[in-house]
Amino acid sequence: MSPSEVIYRPYQLGDERAINDTFNQVFGTQRPLEEWLWKFPSRPGGRSIMLAFAGEELLTHYAGLPVVFQLDGLVFEAAQIVDVFSTRAARRRFARKGIWVQTAERFFARFAESGRHPVCFGFPGRRALRLGVLQLSYDEMEFQRIVQLVREPGGGRGRGRRLPYRAQPARDWEPLLDRLWERVRGDYPVAAVRDARWALGRLAGRPGVRYQRFMILPRFSEEPVGFVAFRCDAMACRWVDLLWDHDHPGVVETAAHLSRVLAAIHGAPREELWLNGDLAGQSVLERIGFVREPHPDGLVFGGRSFDPKIDLQAMEGRVYLTMADADLV
């Protein structure tokens, strides 16, 4: 393969089948096309995806999901880098920079340096992290290591007192989430904006996956003070997301009670969650039996800014991260 044979271009309508088929080949999965369409919905301005082809053969894929983010009051649309891959043919290097790196650089030029996504972030795997640090400035900010909280069967005490909160199922489009986010956004100065629009895109409509979502309210009030989402099966009951008013620590205890009940229903041997950037929430959970442990895959969060007004060093160690911030659960 010579450099002249490689064509770099953004996604075009009809590329989705080649993208999904190649993704499945590279990662050894069987993701249906319907899930790709859910994950990368059509949007004004098109999907943020850069590709490299040799003829009709897809070689590399570098994609970003739009995420509205806030950093100390500044709100912008970042891109979460996901589904990055290269085929074996693409890894037959013919220049100082391989096809994967050149695809990423073209993605940055079109979608980040243009101002569309002034910040790109993600959870790179070991190989991508190594290449990214060497050639793509992935280490612009200090990496934030993911810490899990885990509770095994019988871990901690049960619900020994009746908490003054109630949980009700959340809808796909949940206006109460907009009210909750406006109430608590000050508790999450560095985080993805977790409003109704965010939850609709991330936690509703995924083919073959059911997220169990609850709004938490004081027992005698209609004002929401918490939101929690789970994905439970026979392997684990995973807290996909948690949002709560930090003046109401009983919300976290109520969510932990829901988690214990769902784990029992599904026969899950453990409960798991991420709660990086929320020391108050971690403290409540550790008090009731959750234990901190490093992520088994050594997962880290990193980012890169393309706007001089956005200083990623202000994010270091402060980003609020749950499993919902990745695309793994």
C-alpha cells in the first residue's frame, strides 16, 4: 500500500455498514447495526467521524460523540472519542506517522480546531494511550485514573432505618432531570451536563439493553433531589449514573438500597459503580459497605483542548465520572 492509495474523509451516508462490520472484525464483537445507529444518531452538521479508505476497504475510524460539558461555569460541546480502531492493513506503516495517527489529526483539524468540539476527551486503551501520548498530545492534562466502588453480597449493613425519600421510575424524556440539574449543577463544577436531553440520548432506546432509572424525591415533596440509573444482570448490578443534591446524603443511601434490591432480583454477585470527583458520595457509600478498588483494566480519563480559553489543567483530578461517561456499560 502506498500513501497515494489512502483516502481520508469524513463520514458519508452509507458508511455505517462498513464501519460497524469492521468494528466487529477488529474487536471480535457482534454489535448490530441498530446499536451503531443508536450510538451515532444523525445530527445537524453531520456525525463527527473521520475515516481512511484504500479503495472500498475501511482502514481506520476515529469518532467523537458530542457531549455538552461544563467547566467552572463555562459550557461547551466537547467530543468524547470512541470506537477508535485500525485494521491490520492500516498498521503496515509506510511513513513516520501511521494511518491511524493521520486519521486522528484530520479529525482534530475538521472537528476540533474548527471550534465545533473545542475539547476532546476519552478513556483510551493501553495501545491508543501510548500512541496518543507520543504523537497526539494526549497527555495535555494529567490522566485521571478510574476508581471503582464495589459491594459484595452481605457487604455493609442493610437499610436499618426508614429514609425520608421515595423513588419513582424515570421516563425516557424526564423533565424532572432538568429541574434537578439546575438545582445541583454547582455540586458538579467539572462534568457532563446531565439534563433530560443527555439522559434521553445516553440511557433510552438502546437496542437490547434496559437501563433502570429512578428519580428520588423527599417523601412529602415533588421536588427532585436525586437520579440514579442501573444496568443489572447475573454478573453485576452496575450503577450507570448518579446525580444528587449534596445537602441530601440520604439520596445516596436510598440509591444503595435500590441497588441491593435489584442485585438480589437479578442474582448479581456484586454491585459496582464509578464515582470519581465526588468525595462526599464516596464517603457515604464506604460507610455503608462499598469498598474502593482500582479499575481492573487500568482505565484512565484524559483530554485535549483546542481552545486557548479552555485550560484543561483546571480539570485535573476534578472531573465527575460515572460509568455513563464512558460508552462501556
